[in-house]
Amino acid sequence: MSRLRGLIIFLLGVLLALFAWQNWQPPNPPVRLLGYEILPLPQGLIIYLCLLLGFIGGWLARGVRLRKKRRAAASGVQKTEPY
């Protein structure tokens, strides 16, 4: 099973590298944020940064949700113990 998992991860890495190589041209206008112009970044890099931000946001949201569940479970256990 670990070889299959390694092969899948390798193929995904190759696909991501191929995608970056094919889309590595700077966009026509530079990226603007709050009225400031950021250096013209390659499209592949912009897409990867957006994917990374989405992954980190989802990971943090999952961590917050798990923390809330653990606190709720711990408070439920404490309420039943004194009786």
C-alpha cells in the first residue's frame, strides 16, 4: 500500500511541476493589492500561492473545530463525574 501511495504522490508532483512549467508566464498587468502594484508574478506561482493559502485556511479551520469538539467533550465528562 505504501508503494501505491508513493506512486500517487509522485504522479501528483509531476503533474504540478508540468502545470507550473506550462503556465510560467507573467500576467499582463501586475497584481494589485490595496492600491499598490506588486511585481508581476508568473501565473503558476499565483495559482500555487492561492492553493497554499486555501490549504492553510482549511487546516486552521479544522484545528479550531477539533479544539471545540475536544472542549465540549471534556466539559461533558466533567459534568457527569461529580454525580
